[in-house]
Amino acid sequence: MKKFLIVLCLFAATAMAAAAQEKFPMITIPDDVTEPLARARYLSDHFWENVDFDTASDALIEEGLSELMPILRIVDYDAVTASWTAAVKQAEGSKTGVAHLLTVCRRVLNDPAADTYDEERYRALLHAALVSKKISKADKEPFQRDLVMLEVNNVGATATDIEMVGADGGKMKLSDVNTPVTVLFLYEPGAVDSKLERFRLSQARLTNYLMKAGGLTVVAVACTSDAALWEKNRGDIPAEWTSGYDASGSIAAEGLYDLRVMPRLYLLDEKKVVLLKNTDSDGIEAYLYDILQSAARQQQAAAEGQAAAEGQAAAEGQAVEGASAAE
């Protein structure tokens, strides 16, 4: 028995050492590829070529993702798509490779609580992987559900209309708001994270400036059908915001918005097209600042153009007057 335990301990120690020494098999970028973006594109295109998905562990794939994600965040979307397509092709060399890749990526990229959360890159992977014939219908199902949720309310799409009940018992819809910009604040009444983000948004300088000027509306929707809970916490919401609660519970029940993490903030234009998705008050402030700076530059350029045109017209008028006097 003693010998057996010694052998077992040695086996376990060897296995742990091997696991500790396991390194992601990085590729070598050719020496003649020197431009930084070109090197990033080459790496993203060939990243998985040395990976054997028959033997790759979860830890190995996670290590690879930690190296790959910073690269995928600097290349364009076509490069992201090409990278995932190549990854899926490599994974198809193993019977379970595609499902394995998706499972690890789901845990790393699709968990809102994780530091590595990146739904845009995860969505691109799903588009590349779910067309593969090397993954069974049953294995595809959870990832297909993920994709359906990730396709909702994306930047550039019209935000799903929702109805809420206000303090007076009246109903209103998101589409009823007619200011040029709308901040949609989906929150959990009484929750600490929702209170913190509500406070930050209430202190946001540009957001409040535009709201007072009539150019922006903050719509705060409590994602609960519990009227008593909403009423108890209604005082948390600034009086100048438009607020209410989801009396029907349809936002969560019908998956109208992704509520896995609360609160959720969206920035919408006058037609309720999504400008920012799952952002925060800092992100909204930065976006609004860029808009105002761009508008100021355009206004200045227009003023300078008008001044130049007026100056040219005045000069031409003086020339005409001078010619007439000479005659």
C-alpha cells in the first residue's frame, strides 16, 4: 500500500508539473512583416495553427485567448472574422474541437462578470462557428441562444420598444420620447450597483447640460413587475428623469434586453437607433463630448467659410468701385 501511495503521489506530481509547463504554441511572424498592424493581422490570421484540439486543455485555450484578445481589439472587423474562421477550421480537425473552443470562449468572453467579457468578439466567433458541420445540433443550441441575445439592440439597430408604468399609473413607451438623444437606464430597484451608476449618471456634466437644454432625456426603467418594490425605491431616481417600472415583466420574460448584469445603459439617437450599448456614464459622457466637439468644429469651419466668402465679396466690390472711379 505504501509503495502504491508513493507511485500515486509521483504520478500526480508529474501531471501537475506537466500542466504547469504547458504553454500555448505561439506562431512565428516572418521577419519581413514589420509594420505593426500587418504583424497583428498576420498573428490573428495564423494564431491557432499550432494548436492540437485533440489534446488542448481548457487552460491552454484560455491562455491563447488572453494573448489573442488584445490583438483582435486593434484589427478591423474583417480581420476578427478571418481569425475566428481560421480558428474554427483548425478546431474542426478534432471531433469535439469546435464545441470545446466555443465552451471555453463562452466562459471567458460571454460572462459579464469576467474581466475578459467581450460580446462583440464572442458574437463574431459564433457567426463563424455555428455554420460548422463539425458540431452537433444539440451542442449548438446554447450558443445559438447566446447569439439570439447578442443580436438584440446592437449599435446601429433600432432599440426594442418597451412600455413602462409611471408614478401616476399611466403607461408610456420608449418610442414616446422625442428628444434628439435618449439615455436608457435599465436598473434593479434597491440594488447597490444600480444606485451607484444612477448617482454617477446624475452627476454627469454633459448629460445634465443637454437634459436642461431640452436635447436629452434620461429614461429610467425599473426591471421589475413588483409595484411595491419600485414605489419603495422610486425616490432614488432624480425627479427630472422619466421613470417607471416594467409592470408586465416583459423585458426579462421576453428577452427584450440583456439583463444578466444590472444596470444596463444605452445611448440612443432621436430615432431610437442605438449609439452605445451596455455602456456606463463615463462612456456616455465621452460620446457626448465627441459629438459636441465635432459640432463646434463644423460650426467654426462654417463661420470661417462664410467670413472668407464675405471678405472675397468685399474685395471684389472694392475692385469694382476702384475700376469705376478710374474710368
